[in-house]
Amino acid sequence: MKKYLLKIGWILLVFSVFISCSDSEEEEADPCASGPVLSVDNVRVSIEGQSTGEISVSATSGQAPLMYSIDGINFQNDGSFTNLEADDYNVTVKDANNCTDTQMVTVAEVQEVSYADQIRPIIDTNCQLSNCHGDNISIPSFETYQDVQANASGIKFRTSGGTMPPSGPLPEAEVKLIADWVDQGAPNN
């Protein structure tokens, strides 16, 4: 508000001028205030010396179309990235307004775990017993690779938590082998 003095003869008048902005001069809302929000859905480890890692992301909010990148330069329509080496990746989602959200995602490197040479012997020694996953029809059989593979996530969860086998926790090295094998996609190798 500006004040002006006006002297007319012996009378002094003070008046104020109010200046206001019209609607066209108001600040526009920030389009990125409701920009995209990135979520990491899945990360698969990379086997030592190979490019087998995977990252899967999705996003909510933002103005369609949403584009995804692992380097901030090359964008694609979906949030799946495969054939990745072990490394840290800056995964970015960008919307039509060029609003972005970025998260650092690590693809870890692990040694390749062999089902036949490493996992099957653990199963045979600790699980595929007559009082457990052998002859007991009330719980899944671990007789074949397909049986073990179908239950791989549960096996990882229970062995990591120390609740399987019921005779007591497995040694930490065996728990890690199972976790690494499951994280590699539970391959039949």
C-alpha cells in the first residue's frame, strides 16, 4: 500500500492507494508438487562376473506418460531393467512435466550357487527326512527340484529366521547359500 500526501491550501489530506495483483499475475501451482513417486518393486542380484542383475520399479502420481531410467539420460516406457552388472544405480522416474523422483538401488554381486552341488545336499541332509519333508503328507515334499523351487521363497524365509529345519537353525554359511540361490532365481543348475 502506498501513501500519498496532498496539500491543498491549508488542508492536508492523506490518502492511500491499494495495489493488488490480478488473477493473471498470481503464481501458478508447482506441477511437481504432485509429481511421480518411485517405488522399488524387486532387485535381483548379479552373479559374480556376469550381467544377471535385475531391477523392477513402478511409480504413482505424476502426469502420464511416465518414463524410467537407470542413468538419468536414457529413458524407457517401463520400469524393468535386466542384464545388469553388480553396481549402484540411480533409478529415475520422469513424468510429462519433467518432474522426477530418483532412488539409489544397489544390485549386489554374489557367487553362483549350484542347486545340484550345494542346495540339494542341504535339503537331503536337513529337510527331505521321513519326519519332515519326506514321507510327511501334511507338508510339502522336497523330493524333486520342482518341489524345492516351488517353495524356494518360503525355504529362504524359514531358514533365515531359524525356524527350519525343526531340529535347529542351519549353519550361517548354508543359510547364506540358500538365500543367494533363491535371490538368483532358484535355478536348476
